[in-house]
Amino acid sequence: MDISAAMAQFYDDKGEIAIPDQLSLSAMCEMLYSMAQMEGAVDTPLITFHDFSGSAEGETVTWTRAEVNTRIKAVCVRLQQVTERGDRVAILANNSPEYLFGFMGALYAGTVPVPLYDPTEPGHADHLSAVLGSSTPTVVLTNKTSAGHVRSHFASLPSAERPRVLTIDALPDSLAEEWQNPMMAMMENPELAPKSSDPAFLQYTSGSTRTPAGVVLTHRSIVTNVLQVFQAGQLQMPMRLVNWLPLHHDMGIILSAFVLILGIPQDLMAPRDFIQDPGRWIGQLGDHGDDLNVYTAVPNFALELASRYADPAKRSDLADVDLSHVEGIINGAEAVSLQSVDRFCDVFEPYGFRRSTMRPSYGLAEATVFVTTPQTEERPKLRVFDREKLAEGQAVEVSADAENAVPIMSVGEPGPSLFMPIVDPSTGEELAEGTVGEVWLNGGNIAAGYLDREDDTTEAFRNSLPADKRLSQGSAAEGAPEDNWLRTGDLAVVVDGQLYITGRIKDLVVVAGRNHYPQDIEATAADATGGHVLPGVLAAFAVNGDLIENAAGGDSGSEQLVIVAERDPEASADGDAEAVSAIRSAVTTTHGVQPADIRIVDEGTIPRSSANKIARRVCAKAYLDGRFAR
């Protein structure tokens, strides 16, 4: 089936994305399946699941497109027996085919899936309880692997308050025979037809310091965003997706679900199996016996792990790996590190990997998932800015060896049918290229808002950018409406049309009246120790000096800099004191601010969000609570 031709129906005669008013993801999935069925193309593998839970060698299970469709309809029929349209259905399971069957089955049933995770995920019990309390699902979908833990999670609740738990892989295929195409009923009763503005699913933010917010994603926002990904990413067909991202994360579930809808084959694996051995991911990237163009999406830390533990020069099982079919590695979900990109390219270029296939990208759940990616031949793009000028809000380029040099990777240009001005967060006025401000967004991919959070929705999604606050010439908002602008909370600068993220507004470290970007300080600290601490696993934050015991510098009562870094597992704690001294010297010299305290902690100690990002504000609270003892 010609996927490009099938997607062409969602563009108008001007080439702009135009989603029909009546469109649902389930209807789109079934339409494309029926087309493939008529072409006799539903017996080819669609999902290849690599399961390493039983052994290090792993087991591979393959599902054809026809088998996947049957499982989706079986889930749909069972849900229709026990739910009403619009009910919320939580998915609590490990990465698995059943997770995708449950997600799509909930969509087919007209319910609203809430992608979550296995209750045994470490460190997220409070987050999970908060999400379940917010979303109030009537049904929980799980699989046999996670069912026992799921039932235990709800055991303390009175029976009347427990949601019904359905085990997906215990449902018989025969249920699918009862499935009835809803289009027939809709033809008789048009009021039953779904609307593209209807909620499709709830994507919960990391929400580490407050009750997590449920982002309401509509059918329109998801389809729009996927079209933006395909067009901006210049995806080459035929393709195959390799995915180990957690399916409760927006990037993981949207990529996996949409390639399933389109009939694009994917290799699926659990995040834990990647972390145990990154060579598994590299091996799957190199498996091109099907002669397909290979794509994957990962956070930056994955590049570090793969470079360290999956070097083909050091592993006989990867010695013959061929990465020449890899057409795109989307590097997103956390800050992109030049050091990580360089190291990955150095290790894998001898095995066919091309640096130009590395695509540092930017997105957020409130924009469905995707906002920018490199769309020129020059990628990944690096610029070096003056640190002092950047702190003052101006992007001034300097040479790489300049004293105040700060290298930042471009995360590319915005996708089609998407407006992305840089705005002064205080005045709401659009800023010229080269000036640091907040990223604002407007487009069909923007979510409807936060579930049951009217004030938060108004603050984030209902902002105005009238004509008198836009640039008179060269406005990035030209042609966009005045209302319903999303404030992302991300600080960035645009240079030559490319976006460079500099930090989060709420994460800025302000000491002695000067702004410091925590990522910048963290990179300096990591480089200073010669490998004693893990790159990318540090947290720099400011706390009140009166609350710091035996502060090393600064005035009491004022905001002071604290750095917490995880020790490399191959390093000895005996070297901590030397590492602390090196960090203090480097940060003081480079940034002009002396850390009041530096703690080196064991691997896995620094709090992360459910999306695996360093949670700086949670780390600051943990520090003040005394969790990082000397």
C-alpha cells in the first residue's frame, strides 16, 4: 500500500494539513487495514517483540497485521461489554504487544485510554496513585506478566472503589468475531459519529512536584502531529521502527501506535532490556534483512550507554553489525549533548552509521509530541555562543576555543502547519532572531488542555499574541490566529531559522542576580572530573543559603548553587573528594559562581521523572530533606 498516497487525503489544495471534522484514529486504522486486506497484505509481520525477561538470549515473538487486528477487536468487544463510550481506561503493563492491543482496543471501543506503566516500576508509586486518582478509570487493562502486581496495587481499596481489571492476553480471539463496524451504526445515527476534536487519549506529564497533569490529546492533534513528523522528518519508505521507549511516554506510544495504524513494521523491546544491554538495540538497528529504512527515537542518555557498552570493536556478537540502513535517530525527550553525539558517531561510524542521520529534536506532550527536527542537509547542527551574552538574553556566536564558549546543538526547524515564535515571557511580545525568550506554539497538533484543570489550561494554552505584539517584519506568527497560544515554559533562541534550547524558565539558577542555565553548569561539572561522574546524570539547582549546612560560599539568606552528581559505577568513592574539588574549581572559573555544596551520590540516586528526565526541583527538595547524606 502506498502510505504517502493514503496520507495525501489529509492535505488541502494549498499543501496545508487539513484534518476532516469527523475522524478517529480507530476509523483511520480500520480503513487502512481494509485497504491492505483487499491488497492481500495483512499476513506480513507487523510487530516483532524481543522479550528478554526469561533469558539473556531472549525470545522473539512476531505478530502479523491480521493477528494484531484480531487482538485489537477482541479487546474492543470486551471493553464495550463493560464500559460506556467516553469512559477512561488505564493501561498498566510492561512494554509488550498487549500494551498496544489494549491501547488500540480502547480507541476502537470509543473509550479514552490512559497509558501508564507496570506498578512495579521503581520510584513511581506516588506518581501512579496520583494519576489514577486524577483519571478515575473504570477499567484497567494489563497482561499476564503484570496482572498480579496490578491487582495488588488496588487490593487496599474497598471492592466498590476498585476498577475492573482485564487481562488482555487472557481474552480469546473469538471475541473479535462479535466486532461490528461502528460506521454502519453511524450511518443510521450521524450523531454517534466521532469528531476529530474528541479526546483520543490522556497523556500524563511527569508531574514530579505536584499532582501530574493529564494532557487531553484529540484525534485531530495526534493525526496532525504524525503528519508533521512524516513531512518534517522526510521519512523514507519502506521503513521499520525500532522502539524500546516506554509506551507510557508520549513519544513511545504515539510512534508505536501510529506505525501500527499505518501498517509499518516495528521491533519492540522493554526499556529495562535496553538498559541491561544496549547492544540489543544496536543489533536490531543493524538487522536489515528486510531491506527497509530503519528509524528509532531515543533520549540522549541512550547514546551514552550504547557507546560505552555496545561498541562493536569490543563485542564479538556485534562485530559484523551494519548500520548503513539507519536513516534516522531522533534524539529527544531530554537535553541533547554534543559529547554524547560525538562519542556515538566515533564508535559506530566505522560500521556504516552516518552522522547526518542523527536528528536532535524538540517536543512536549502539550504539543502531542513533536515540534522541531533538523530539515536541512547540515545535521546535526552545532553553534557556539558566548556564555555571558546568553545569560543576558542574546545569542552571540564565538569560536569553539573562546573563554566563554557554550556549544549548543540545534534541534531543527518547526514542522509544517505549525507556528513557533520566541516571546518575551514577561511582556508577551515576540522577539527577534538571536534573542532568548520563551517558545510559544500554535497549530493543529496542540492539545485541548489539561484534564479538570481550568486555571492551568488557561495559563498554558489560552494565551494571546495580537498583531501589536508581533514583529512588524519577519514574524514567525504571521498568518496565525491571535488566541490559543501554548506557552511551553522552555527558553530558547532561533538563529537562521533553527531552534536552540537554552533551558526551562523554572529551572534557571539565579545567583547574585545573574542567570545560569543548569544544563551548562552540569556539563562543566561532568567534564571536570575525567569520568568520575556520569555525564548527563547531574542536577544543578539553587536553594536558600540559610538552608545549606556548612555552605562553602555565598551569603546566607540568598540563593546558592548546589550540585548533585551520580558517581560512575566503575569509579571508586575514594575519589569523591577530588571530584568535588575539580567540580568546584571548574564551575567557579567557568561560570563565575562558586557552588555552595557539591554531593557525589551512588548511581540511581538522583530523582527522575516518569519520562526519565532529571527532576531538578524534586532533587532540590530531596537535598533539603537530607536524602543526599555526605
